[in-house]
Amino acid sequence: MSQLQSYLDKFFPYPDGEFYRTLALGDAQTAFKGSIFASAVTGALAFRGENTIEVVDKIMEGLSNVAIDDVESINGVTISALLATVIPEMVSGKSQVLAATYIKDAFGKTRELADDLEENPMGDINKMSAVMMSGSVNVLSASSTMAEKEQVDDNTYSSNLAYNREATTISFQALDIMDDIYLNKLMPEFSDQEIYADFSLSKLHLKIKRENRTRMSGRVYLVGGDSDSLVRVPSFPNLLGDSCNGDQDVGIQFLESNFNPFEYSNNSQEIRTDVTGLEVKCGNRTLPVSGLSEPIDILTRRKNESLDGSVYVFKASVSLGNLAVSWFTS
């Protein structure tokens, strides 16, 4: 561990550390190889039970002056973030926010690159998106783990909970950009109106699906593979309401998580099910799922508890950025 810390102390200082000097010389490949190697070693040490919190902080802070402006920097930064944050307990609140911010910025640049699929093939966009989504899940898991400990310690407000909330908000904003990449950049290349993208990780499952805005029948959404939850929705025009006119591409994002990403909420301990989410997309806008004439049915897995008790549901419509406290009622 001491050797790794010594290496990072020489490698990452800006602007004179080896990493930034190598970048300045135009050798990004070598610079990011060093960053990825350090992150991989950090993740391996954390997996063996070492306390790597300070090392993860060094890596996340060390990447803070990188301009994420091309494929090489996207891959270098996001793979480093992914590997360093693999163990949730070893990611500090500040590192959660930094990692979430890097990944969101990388998604934003990837969206720009997807404008030219000849220069940046769809397969490359898919690979980068998979890494970035995996990194976002690491951040959400770290946020949830830390917030749960804060709640067990009866903390209703702390700097850690504030970091958790910020990291979670940024991570979901990043996944919003991922929706845009698939619905507005990649899926228009296909004529199939039912085309979708499934992402299945051990902790979180995600489906992004293009929809026909004139479809009048109801539909059930789930993610293939390991999905434990599903959502039945009314007709798609009912979901859109009057908020999406014109010929913009429309679709949904269905998310299922086997942990609570909103653990920072003061009454989060009341939630005893998997957490599901449904977003409706109009072009690059996310529309609120509220004020529907028909209900949405959610079938989700209880967490090793009897079906006789109450299931708490979130009844209000609050934008994620303002979701400091979520009030749930039975």
C-alpha cells in the first residue's frame, strides 16, 4: 500500500506530475495506462480487504484536471474511475461526487461523438457507454452504502449525506444523457420501432426503448435476464400527455435496482423493496410521469419479508435535483 501511495504522490500532481507531463507531451495512451494500472491495483487491494479510501481519493483528485474531449480521455478517465470504485465502502463522499462528475462529462462528450458514427462506430459508443454505466452503478452503490451507515447512526443530516445526494443526482443525470445517446443518436439508424437496449448488471438493470407515440395499448416493461421487477403502463400517448409535439423520437428508460439509490433520504429505511424507475423521453427531454388518467402498476420483489406488511410508495412528483427528503406513505 505504501508503494502505491508513493507512486501516486509522484504520478498525479498537477501540472508537474508524471501523468500530466506525459499528457502535455501528447502521449495520452501512456499517461492513461498508468492511471488505469493504479486504479486496478487499488481495486484489487480493496477487494482483499485493504483500506484504500485515501488512495481512491488521490486517484479521483488526480484526474480532476483532465480535459475529457476525445475517445482516449473518455476511456482513460472512466475506466480509472470504474476500477478504483469497485468496493463501495472504500469510496469517500467527495470521491463519489468527483467520479459521478467525470462520468457525466464523459457521457456528454460521447453524445457529441455519436453525431458522427462513421468516425466513431456504434460498437465503440456501446463499449464506452457500458463502462460509463458500470461506473455510475459503482457510484450509486457507494452512495447507498455510506448513506445507510449514516442512517443506522441516526444522522438525519451530515456532510456525507450531502455528498451522497449530490453524487446520486449527478449519476442519474448521466444516465439521462445515456438515454439521449441511444434514443436520438443510435436507434435512428434502425427502422424497427420496437428496438431497445438492455443493460444487466448484478446490482442494477436498465432498458432504453424506442416507442411509437401512437400506440394505444398498455405495455409491460422489464429488463431481460435477471430482472425481478416490472412496470405496466397505460397507452404511450397517456404517458406523453401534451408535453411532446412534433416528430421528435420518443421512448422510455426503465430502471430496476436491487439496492436503494436514494438511501440518503431520511425515511429511506421504510423502503423494503427493490427500487424501480420509469422515465419518459421526448427528444432529449425527460418528461414527468404524473397526472395520468390511468394508473401505473409496479410489481417488485420484497426483501425477504412477509407480504402481509405495508409497502411504502413515493406519492409525489419531485425532480431529482430537489429530492433532499422523499416522503413515502403506505
